[in-house]
Amino acid sequence: MPALPILFRISPSRGAFVRAWIFPCAVLALTLTLTLTLAPAGPWGGTAWAHAKGDLDEFGGHFDERTGGYHYHRPVWDLARRTKDYLNWIEVGEVGELQGVVARVDRPDALWVEIPYRPAYQNLAAHVSKQNRDDQKARVKVWFRYISPERSALAQGREYSQWFKKKVVFELDRKLRGKPVTVQFWIDPASSRVKGMVLVKEENINLWLVLKGWSFYLIAEEENPYEPSFVEAEQVARASRAGLWGRGR
């Protein structure tokens, strides 16, 4: 195959030209390099041919272990419509509602909730800190609002406090693991945490923790429409000396 000539102008004033010869293999290498570098990306991130069809999930995307994130390649048409079945929310600072399943409990003040519908999770995860989400398993850490078993036990001494935290984790895990929950939440702009009221059918788990004496009610700076219920639950727990109230308070 003959070499391909390319002309480079050195001095326009003198009209001098230098003929340079580049081997076909070099041209081919340059073409491939430019093609791979400037290849158009799909509208949802990543190159259009980055994955075979079998690598994509039912929503037209996948979790990338190399980057630790999830992205779409060929999103299915009804993502937005079906997302509303799992997530109703406007923006950070506004109250929203999500549907999920309790995946695990690893501390007294929060639950890991798995959102079964990936697009709903993606919409929420974009506003949640990395420490409070699991992109691979589509889980968010939901912090209980208006209560804190951990803070409630601080004044009881280190030994009791450590036992108490393990006890609350055990009780929460036994009661909630694998259960469908509704979370009425808001995202704290300062910490990017999901904070909410956790409901199992008609039962409010935040109130249940206060009623069982596993947490005191923490008076909120903002208006709390549930305050009368929290105050009543705490009075019942105190009268029955449940949980923390049995420590001589």
C-alpha cells in the first residue's frame, strides 16, 4: 500500500512546502486514538458501547465497581412515572416520602433502608452524602427524627451506655429487618443526612422507641406536629419505668 502524503506549510511568504510521509500504520493508530478519545457519550453518562446489553439491569443502567457509582445507558421510558410509587419529594429542605425495606440496623439512631426501585433511589442519592448511602445496594441510611437513643443514654455511664446501644440495635433489628416501611423524611442541608419518621403500616417507630423507654423525646427547634404524641408517649414510659426510665430518673 503506498504511503499517504501530508503537506505542511512552513513559510507562506515564500510559498515553501515540505512533503512529509507517514506510514499507513501511523495514520491508523492516530485514527483509532482520536476515535476512542472523542467518542460521543450517551446522554446518561458513559460511552454508548461501554457495556454489552447483558450487563445492564432492568432499568437500563448498571453499577460501576471501578468508579463506585451507578449510571444509566439506555433508561427505560417509564422511569419518572414509576418513581413516584417509591419517592414523592421536591427538593432539599422539603418534606418527602419514600417506600422501602429495612435492610439492616447497625446503630441505635438510624436504619439502612433499601429502595426497591433503582430510579427512585438515584433521584434521592444525588443529595445524600456518601457516608449515608450505598449505591451498589440502593440503600440510604435513615436517621430517626426528634429522638436519639444514643444521646439519651449518655448520662447513664459508659458501661450502661454501651450495653444500651447494643440492646436498642437488637430490638430494632428484630422488629424491623425485612419489613416494608414508609419514611416521611427531609434531607438536612448541613449534613446531607436523611432524617425522618419511620412507619410500619400504621405504627410510628419513632414513637415506639420513646414509648418503650429506648429514647427520650428531643424537643425540636422547628415546629413538630407530632409533639403532643411524643410527650404523651414519654409520660407513659416514665410512669411504667420502661427502659431508661427504670434507671432511677
